[in-house]
Amino acid sequence: MAATLPKDKYKCDFSSKIINDEPVIPVQLKESCSQTDENSCNADSACSWCKSAAVKAKCNTLANAKALPAAVFSCSKVNFFDDFNNEE
């Protein structure tokens, strides 16, 4: 996203790589939760069910769920403020 901003108006510490006019996400997400429904996904303590208007809902590992943008995804068992409050 930072790489797409006008350089004369914004100064960013990190610029993402752009390929075919699409930003490349720097985190490689690995999938290990294969449940196909919300209840069985949430029954596994290592998994989180993530919903989005942009893509089909899916079961993800907690680590992957935390790496997804909170503005786009709503994931069970993941609270942005938990990590934020623990930084103190």
C-alpha cells in the first residue's frame, strides 16, 4: 500500500513490493486448519474462523488470522486490542 502513495505527499518507512499493479503481502500464510465449517473450526483451539465481504469465509490458524488485516477480516478468537494492550 505504501508504495502506491504519492511520494511527494507521504513519507513511509516501509514500501511493499508491487507486481502487476498489486501489492505483495510480505507475510506468507501457511494453512494448517482444514475444517470447512465455523463450528468445527472454532472447536479447535489452534484455529480461527475468518469472515470477509471480499472472500469466502475460511478456517485459519490463529497466527494467520492475526496477520490478516482487521479492516477486511473478522476472525473468531482474535482481538486486535489484546496484542495492542500487551505491548506496554
